[in-house]
Amino acid sequence: MKITAQVKLLPASAHDADALVATLRACNRAANAASQVAFAKDLKRRNVLQEAVYHRIKADFDLGAQAAVRTVKKVCDAYATFKANLRAGNYGPEGSKRRIRAESKPVRFRETSAQPFDDRMLTWNLDTRTVSVWTVAGRLKGIPFVCSPEAMRLLAQRKGESDLVMRDGMFFLIATIDIPEPEVSGPDGFLGVDLGIVNIATTSDGRIMSSRQVNRYRQRKRDLRGTLVFPGRDPLPDTGQVFQTDTPRGAFSSMHELLGDDVVALGGVPGFLAPLALEDTSRAFGALLLELARLHSWAFAQLGAFVEYKARRAGVAVVHVDPRNTSRQCSECWHTHRTNRVTQARFVCRSCGIVLHADHNGSRNIAHRADAAWQRGAVNHPRTP
């Protein structure tokens, strides 16, 4: 599986920083020129596009040979991603105004968009924690970088490309590392995870992770924006979304990642990793349309992606199940009725009389469904040792 490691560059002088900025601008201007040719002549394959634009962008934008090759590949990858988004319907149905507008113009790159560097353009020295990088102003040697111990461990296995990124005047290198995927243990019961709005995640062993703090903050900011927006004035940025996504624990973490860490940790004890059962959120959304505004306050798909990604790294199996009626079905006797859920937080079975926290009951149902699906072979089993 592919993972990334991020490091922060510390240019020693203004000259080095200016050279990095100039390199990003030159590469992205060259990418825009190549993109126009690819769009006008329908040259989306790397070999044919490189033959058409290589010498031009190398001369016009003062790029080295490898930089020109990486820039052409970047353009072709962007068109491949654009085509995949069209097939997935992310620009709307065929014939819609948004899709027509997207298809009517070439892919554009910002002047500070990320630029890929291969091992001919970028050399890592992990012993001294420095890099040597090609720029339009010549090769810069001995640029220091800082990163977490985990990133250093991953960089020791690095091969291939790294992306140069500029954010808020700071420079970062994001290296892609291909690591072997750990073998997944055979299941011996599942840890069910119920996703919600009041409680962002509840597990079948009784752990409840509340979203109260973030929801309060977002509501306060939403009310504040409503009092400050005037006609003809741009709306204020949604700082609640930034808070939700970027609340830090460590240098490069986020709230969703924290929850992902906690959920995966709950599935692991010494010598055993419990498989995880998650809701199929594409089906869960339909049942929550009345809460649409609040629902968009939480990125359930992003949280699920974090959990699944971390579970794969830890060798934990993940199964997605249909969440329909998990809040109405009793996890003890399987009796299903809408009156079983008395309140948002209280579940009382009308058949057997058991009383549970409603989200805990739902997470237990999810765990049961995952176990049943696994037993009858209704899921794609990961490889086992």
C-alpha cells in the first residue's frame, strides 16, 4: 500500500526560498502551456504529448530535461483524474451546465501547485537531514528539513517521486512510500462502529466519541457569520470546518485522524487485532435528510476513509454493512420497530425489554451484520496469514 511522509524544508536564505518559488511558478506555467496543447489537439497520452511540447516548454520556461518530463507527466495525470471524475459523475450528469463548462476548457494549474520531483532532481540525505534539489536558479544543496520520527522511519524505505508543496509561505516535501500491506488476521468477532451527528462514533464495546465540542463551535461561528454578512459582500470563511479538520494532536494530525486512531486502537489488543465493521455511509445519508445542514458539519466519508486506511496499515480487516434499521432493531432479540428508539440516546426494546444507549445498540447490530456477512461470504475477504 502507498502512504506519504511529509517534511518541512528550512531554506537557509531568501535566495533559496526565492529559487523554490520561481521553480514552482516556472513548472506550473509550463504545465498550463502543455495543458492547452493537450486540450486543443486531444493529446492526453504521455508519449504523444511529450513529443509535441517537450522542446517548447524546456526552452520557453527554462526547465531542465527531467523537469520538463515530470511536468508533462503531471499534465497527463491531471487529465486522467479529470476523466475519472467525469465517469464518477462528480461534475454532474452528462449535458449539465457544470459538466459542459468543465469539459469546455483545459485543466489549469495554480502557480504554486505541487510539482513532482524524481531522484534525478531531488536527493535525500537522511543522516544530515538535508536535501539537494534542482531549481531554475541552479541546484540547491544542503537544505535542512524537519519531520516526525515516524516520517523519518518511512523515508528510509522511500523510492520514486516526491512533491514540492508551498503553503502559507512555507515549503514541504511529500514523499510517497510503497510499503508491504500487513497480513490480515482471520475474524473472531467484529468491533461495530456506529457513525452519527450527536456522537460522531460509537463502538460495540461501549466507547462513545462525542462531537459536542465541534458542533457547539460550528454553531457559534455559523451564527456569527449570519450577523456579519451584508449584501454584496463575500461570505466569511467557514472556520468551523478548519477547526473540525485541523484540530492538532502532534504536528500533522487532525480530529478525524484522532478518531480514526482511537477506533483502530479499540480493535487491537496484544496479540490480536479485531476486525472493524463500519456503516456504508452512501446508504446512511438517505435516512438523515432532515438533518442535512448539520450532517454536512461532519465528513463521514472522510472519517471512514481515515479509519479504513489506518486499519489496513495495522492489518485489521474492515467490512462495510447496510445501516438500515440498525437504530430500530434490538441487538439482543432482533425485534425491529420504530418505537424501540424512545429518544435520540435511549433504546428500549418493546419485545424483550432491554435498555441500551441507542448508538451502542446500533453499533452492536453493525457488528452482528458484519459477522453474518463474513460467514456467508458476502464480502471480499482480505488475504489471511
